[in-house]
Amino acid sequence: MSPKKDKRQLVESNARHVMQTAINLIEMIDNSFPPEVAEDLQKRLINSIRTKDPKKFIRGIQRIEDNGHPTRDA
């Protein structure tokens, strides 16, 4: 196999894993929080990925904890 093909396959494989993990996380968010909170967290997740700044998503989670938003399990 050529190095270009190896790199392409590595990128493709990593992308598949990352996307499946992100989909699982979005489903977990949907099942764990009220709709308005879940929507905010999903936007923060996508924005954090786009801007390469995970702090944006973490701040959203911390804000939920600080404001005492219930999860769907509570």
C-alpha cells in the first residue's frame, strides 16, 4: 500500500470512530436533559469542534450543574 492510501484509510477510520462517538454523545444528551438544555449542549458541542475549543462545551455542562438543571433521570 502506498503511504497516501494508508493515510487516507487512517483518516477515514478515525473519522468513522469520531462521528459514531459524537452521535452516541448527542443521543445521550437528548436522553439526559430537557429539550431546551439538550439543544444548547448540542450547539455548544458542534461549535466547540468547529472552533477547536472544548472549553465552550465544558462551560455549558458546568452552567447546567451551577443552575441546578435536572437531568431526565432526576
